[in-house]
Amino acid sequence: MGMNYEGLSTIGYSLEKNKYVSTWIDNMNSGIDYREGKASDDGKKIEFIGTAFDMVSGKDVPTRQVLTLIDDTHQTIELFTIANGKEMKTIEIDFE
């Protein structure tokens, strides 16, 4: 589409829901994705479950996002989309 991809994720903890919440917005889509999740027992991963709008099918599809805290200065976000019963990694971002 002739432009650089830019996205923004927000992650926080909802005291009301007693779980983590995440949003994602980018310049290639007009909607905001929302997911909720829980941390692993060791606190190094948070797995979020939600939906995202699929422009091809015109419907919301299930998604899974994994935030991995590798150390104090490095983390990754992986985003998976589930279609036809199969999960496919659609985005991986490394932060250093």
C-alpha cells in the first residue's frame, strides 16, 4: 500500500476484571482490537485471547497474543490468528 506499517499496543491490568487487558491499533486497519488474558505462574508471559476483524471474510476472527518478558530491557509480542481451526502467527515484534 506504499506506506510503512505502524502499530500501537496498550497493556494494563484491570482490577475490576482481575485480568490483564490489551488493545492494538495500526495504520492498516480502522478498528481497535481488544483482548483479555492472564500471566503465567512465573510472570514472564501474558497470554491474551480476543478477536480481530478480518477484512477478507468481513467477520471477527479469534486471536491470541503472547507478551513475553525476556529480561528488564527485552520483550516480544506475538500475534496469532485462528482461521478454519488452524492458528497462524501473523505478527512478531521484538523490543530491545
